Amino acid sequence: MRESIIDISREFFFEVLEPILARHFPEETRATAFGVFGYGSEVLRLDDEYSADHHWGIRINALMPEALYRARGAEILAVVEREMPTTYRGHNLREGFSGGRGLSLTSLEGYLQRTIGLTKVPETYAEWLSVPEEDIIHVINGEVWRDDSGRFTAIRQAFQGYYPEPVRLRRIAHWCRYFSGMGVYALKRALLRGNEWYANVTFTRALRLGTQLAFMLDRQYYPYDKWTMAYFVRLPRMAAPLLPIIAEAVRLSTPWERKLALLHAMSDVLDETMVADGIIPPHPRFREHPSSGYRLLEHAYAEILKQLPPELRRIVPVWDQVHLEAFHSEYVAALDMATWDGLLNLYPAE
């Protein structure tokens, strides 16, 4: 089994990097959080033989206060690069995520802003709903080995406590609306009209939203799409009843009418869980309509909205990675094309 880059990076930090920092920058080191966290499969221990073809290698993520980073960051990186070995346990330190230094140093506020769109823990319902859920994973994942000030650790712990309940319910309501209205209902209409393009689009969307909704019902954050099923199988309640449904639904050999029926079965599991959890009251069993299909979770959508504080009803939760994409656009625009093509493993054909 491949040794995790987290474990190698941890040994590298304590054996090589921390002594350099302690010798030259003791005060700055005490103000900084160190570990491996953030972006990439390796921080989730999900890296495999394909992960190493870009942005992979020994990495130490480090976050310090914005003012300190502006005043001392460049000097710290210059000293580290000068004193760092070129390799460690067979790993080239110039090939990893950190851009050639073995240390990825930035400001705490800057990291949070480009990841979750805030520089602190959300304080209002609106702020909580402005954070893309999959990017919360980039704050709480991986490991933190040293954080003398405790600032980053406190932020991680606040997010690990999960959403305030009204926020969770607002998100559940929104996902019910989209899973049912933009998914199950839309697939029914697409099949009635023979619209195969829209059937593919709306089926995939429904399956994604229903799976994400299962995470919310188990009070766990869902990750970026690529890692969703690796996390889904660990859900304590929702994995067992939904995995067989999902496994059959995604097969290319499953006929479209059966795919729709499986989404109906998924609707029933999600609805029954919300009733059992007291999120919505018990209700009679509904039947499928010949043209509108089975819009069951839009019933739950309305039930939940009626319970929410008025100020929450009009706030639409953010779920795509808008803050990270804003940062990524600036990052890519600053690179020369040869560097960017190299990161993409795009090379001229022979």
C-alpha cells in the first residue's frame, strides 16, 4: 500500500523544516499553523497511482496572520528555500504542491477568503449559507501538527461542529426542491417528450443532489464530487439504504424508466428519514402522477420552509465552489502558458 504523503510530510516537517524555522524565525513560527490540509486527494488520504502526475509531493501548509505574512512571508520563504535539501526520502522537493520549497506559506485570512469566502467563522445565518459546502472540507481536512496561537484550530473546530440547525434545515429544503423539481419531475417530463439530452442532464443532477441530501441528513459535510462516494460509504445511516439504489441507477445498462423508478425509491428513503427525524410531520403516502411524476420531496420543501425564521426563507444556499474558482482564475491568469500546459500534462504531439 502506498505510504500517504501526509505521513511523509509530517516527518519532513519535524525533522527538517521546523528546526530551520525555529532557528531563524521563532516568533513567526509560534504565530503560524502548520500541517497538511486544503486542496487535493492526498489531504483526504485518497491519492492513488494517478494522483502523482501533477501538484503532488511533500507539502507543508502554513497559515499566519495577514499582517505578519505581508511583512515576513517573502523572507521566510527565501531562507527556507536556501536551507532546504533538494530531496527527502527519495521525494524531489521541487515537484510538490508547494511550488518548489517544501513549504506552502500564506495568510490565514487569505486562505479562508479564497476557500469559503469569509475570513472567520460565519456569525450569521446568511454567512453560513454563503459558504460552499464542499469547500468546508478544505478547512477541516488533513492534519494540523502545530498551531501555538490556536486561531486556525479554533476555526476548524467551529466548522467541525456542523451547521446551526436552522441553516441545515434551509439547505435540506433547497436540496429537496432541486432534487424533486429540477430532478425527478424534470426527468419524467424529458422521458415523456423523448428528450434524451435533458434526460441525461437532469438524471445526473438528481442523483447528485439526492446523494448530497443524504449527507445533510447524517449531519456530515459532503465533499467535492470526485470524492463523494468515497465519503458516502462511511455515512452511518444513509449509506446502507441508498447504496444499492445508487449502484443500480448509475449503470449504463439500467433502462431509463428503471432509473426514474430508482429516483422514486430514493425519494421515499429520504422522505421517511425526514419524518423519522422530526424534520417534517408524518403524511399520507402519495401516488405518482402520470405527467408530473413523483414530486414527493417538494412536499418536504414546503413543510420545512414554513418552520424557518422569515429571514432565512429568501436566502438561497451557495453550493458551487465560487470563491475557490475566483482565486483559481487569478492564479491561472498569472502563469505563462508553458507552465500552465505543463501542469495540465499537455505536450506537443510527435
